[in-house]
Amino acid sequence: RIASQLALSTRFIREATSLHGAPEMSASLAARSVNFLAARSVRTVVRKQAVAKTAVSSTRRTLTVSTRAMGAKIPEGDHFTMADQPARFAKGKADNNSRMLTTDYYDGTFLKGQRVLVTGGNRGIGLALVEELVDCGADVVVMGRGSSDELDALEGVQVITGCDVTDTKSVEAAVAKVTEPVDILINNAGYFYEPLETITSMNFDEELKMIDICAVGPLRVSSTMFNAGKIKAPGGKIAMITSQGGSVAWRVVQNPTGHDYGHHMSKSAANMGGVLLAQELAPKGICVQMLHPGFNKTGMTKKYEKIWEVEGAVDASMGAKRVLHEVKLMAPEYNGLFINCEDGLQIPW
């Protein structure tokens, strides 16, 4: 049984090689495919030199694989990233993992001439995304409640203000100002309630606000854009900026004592919405992915600055390149996945 499962996973890797050429990229490409995930009992794959010469030495078969980015090594040797953030970053440093520690793999030339809409692009990772998009020659539209001096200073960006993602009519009015269909929609607008939520200090109004902004908000924007014919079909992409905080499986590691209910529920709900969008829009030729942008040094994470270094927080400009690299790699065969932009690996639901 184990041998047959290994053979099945090897076949998927070979298929990826034939589709994508470079053998050093094939294993991680296959690891993102739906077919590979069906053979999940073969958990750790290791790649020697050629997939066709895979050695089977014991009942626990391992192959050494690469991430898709420039052959950088996968820290875990699996298609899932590590749940423990400090341990993940420490291992990345110990392994000198270029995919995690640098952006040498990043090539933004694919963005030249692309029409990209970003929600919440006036500050933080959203602003960094807009700045990088402009630098790469994209035609950028930003929708949000307001602007900022930094955003206003950028040339050639259409800024649509007065857009509240919790208000359907507000979103419809903003989308009406988008003059042409976009190639890429980045749902980035978010909200994080600052005080710690425990069972004795829950704020239900704030929980509902987070869910409305972070989970229902992207659906309002995506639905309105699609129904107005403002997302290219086929060929369009919808990137949902969510968080590893939405992984239910990881709560036992990242939140062993619970707390912060609204934040985590809102991100899980956003992921579910993204998966359902991916399923419905796939026949239209639109790809959807959920992207954890990594730990970025922004105003929203300022209260965590004491752990920035140990958990590998990076400047938002680097975080933006990580996100856009994953946007570049979005394709129908990877539709509906939940990706950690720090290392390009999957996050479990």
C-alpha cells in the first residue's frame, strides 16, 4: 500500500516536470496540486537528483524537494510550512533558506501593464503592495475609506475613497468608478481589535466588526467586481490577504491558551469564503488563493515589536514582494490553496 502511494505521488511530480520543465521546481509544484494532496499519507517527500530515480529505502520514504522559487530548499521537506513561527524562522536561518530570508527570487516584470486593484492600500502592507506595483509598471487602482500622504504622493494611481467594505452600496459606488476590468484583485482591507480578548473580556461588537471587514468585506468587493464585469475572465486573479491566524489546525500551537476570538474567527471565515469563491469562479477561468503575507513590520503589528526579531518580521516592502511573487505563481492548478508567502508552502486549514 505504501509503495503504491509513493508511486502515485511520484507520478504527480513527473506530471509537474513535464508541465513546468525545470525538475528542481517540479516537486513543490506537484505538492500544490489537488492530485498530490489526495496521496496525503505519503507526508514527507524528498527529492534526490531525478524524480524518476527515486530511491525507496524504508517504509518512511523521503525525497528532498525545493520550493518553486529558484530551487530554494523547503525547510520542512514537506508541502506544509511549520506552525511554530519562532522555530520556522530559526530553521530558515540555520538552513540559510534563500526563499525565506531574501527576495532574490522575486521578478516583478510580469506586472508591467497589468491592471491591479488593491483594497486598503493607504498604509501598511497594502501601501507597500501599491508602491511595489507602481515601481513595476502596473496600472494601479486603490479602493478604501480614505487615502494617505504616502499614497497621494504616488503618480499614476487611481485612488477611490469613500469605500467601506462593510457597506454594499458603498462598494458598488466605488466599483462603478473602476473604468476597465482588472487582471488582479488584491483583497487586502482588514481590521484588528487591539485589546486581548479572553472569555472574561470578549467584545462581541468588535468580533462582528472584524468578521464583517475581514471575511464578508472581500466577498462584497469580489462579488461586486465580478458582477460588474470588472475582473478579467478568463485569466483574472483574486488574491485574498488573510492570515495564518485563520488556520484552525494551528491554534493548538499558536494559541494554546485560546484568546483573540474575533481575529482568528474572521480569518478562518475569510479562508472559507475564498475557497468557495475559488470553486465557483474556476469555470470562469478566475483563480483565487488565500495568502498569508508573513509577519511584517507595520502599524498593525507595532504592539508585537518585542517579538519582531525572534519571529522573523520583515519590512513591509519585503512582505509586498513575497505576496506578489505568489500572485505571479497563481494558476488554475493551484486554485483555492492557502499559502504562506514567507516560504511558499501551504498552511493547513
